[in-house]
Amino acid sequence: MPDAEGKSQDARHPLDKVKGLSIGAVDYITKPFESEEVLARVRVQLKLHSLRKTLERQNQQLYATLEQILLVAAESRLH
């Protein structure tokens, strides 16, 4: 909501944006906002979440494969 000078709360405290982002916020939307922009930002965050999950799963698979390779290599040295 604008103050007596016509500045929004967000414009008076730009460091709040920086603080929020530095403690884990992934985005910051100021008022007034456009619904299309909000939807686009939500879609981006959903895509990033999906990609992170995919990467985590692929890393787990990679480590499991690496463990198997190392186990086979260790067993072959014993024989």
C-alpha cells in the first residue's frame, strides 16, 4: 500500500528483498502484480523443483552404479 509519499512498502525497504532472498526465498513479487507474471514465476519454480528432483534421483543412481563397479573391481582383485 502506498505511503504519504506515494511509495509502496516494497520501494521503501529494498533491503527486505535482499534479506528475504539471502535467507532462502527463491523469488520476490511486489504489488501491484500481474497475474500472468505470477503464473509464469510459479511455473518456473515448479520446473526448477522438478529438475532438482530429477538430478537428485540421477545422482543416487550414479552413486549406486559406482558402488557396484567398485565392489566388482575389489572382488576381482581378490581372485
